Amino acid sequence: MLQKIYHQVNLELSIMNLILHQISQMNLARRKIVMILHSEMWMMSSLTSLLMILFCHLCDLAFVKIVNHLLVPRVLLLKAEILEVIPMNWIRRSHLLLAMET
């Protein structure tokens, strides 16, 4: 039973690492777009440059929403499952929770 729970925790951590990797790739792509837009902004009209700035801010907001609404609740739920389900001493539990936070 305990082995199954550890396997589930490792699977959840792998999924979260994959999500974090995808988010960082998305953020890197967003930064490249913003850099290109800023370098080309001198050729744009003021309305177009204003729209580009608005687009960049919306990308930032979307990035924050993805992290806050998808990732943070999942980590908190997983921590609660570990604390409630796994009967282990506090040293091993704190080590597992510390590993999840990194």
C-alpha cells in the first residue's frame, strides 16, 4: 500500500515538473515575442504599439493565472494527501514535502 502511494506521489511530481517545464517554455516564447515587438515598435503607429503593450500585459496575466489556478492548488492537494494518508514519522514526511517544494 505504501509503495503504491509513493508511486502515485512520484507520478504527480513528474506531471507537475512537466507542467512547469511547459510553462517555462511558454514564458520563454512570450519573452521572445515581446523582445521582437519592442525592437519593431518604432515602426508602428501609436495605436498599434499600445495594442502590443496591452498584448504583453495580457500574456503576463495569463501566465500568472495558469500558475495560480492549475499548479498551486495541485501542490497543496498533494501535500494534504501525503499528510493524511502516509503513516510515516515526521522526519521522512518533512523530507518528502521538502522534495516536493523544490
